[in-house]
Amino acid sequence: MIFGLSHIQLLGAALIAAFLLAGGMYLKGRSDGREAARTASLQSTIDQLTERSRTDEEISEMDDPAICRALGGRVLADGTCD
């Protein structure tokens, strides 16, 4: 007998402690995984907004014929896009 407990009681206490530790580790892992996914999602959003900003800037600097050509059209002699 250790600490006044029988071997069966010690085994039960050890199993309870193991389950509590395993549960805590599981919850910590889930929390870390959610945080990693959230960070990746935010970074992806930032990257998309940055790229969109560059695209908007490029397009706003184009004149109508350049936009027509960029979209695969051809500029006719009268300046219209076909």
C-alpha cells in the first residue's frame, strides 16, 4: 500500500490521470489546429486583396483600347471594341 491506497485504487487513479492528460492534450491540439487554419485563411485573404489591388491599379491605368485588347477583343478603326 502506497499513500494508504491499494494497488487497485492506485491503478484507477493512474488511469483517471492518464485520461485527463490525454483529454487536455486533445483539446490543446484542436485549439492549435483551429488557430493555424484561421491564420492561413487570413493570410490567403490578405494575399487576394493585395493581388486585387494590383489588378485594379493596372486596369485603372489602361485606356479603352488597351482594356479591349486585354479582354481578347480587337479595336476597330472607329475606336470601338469588337
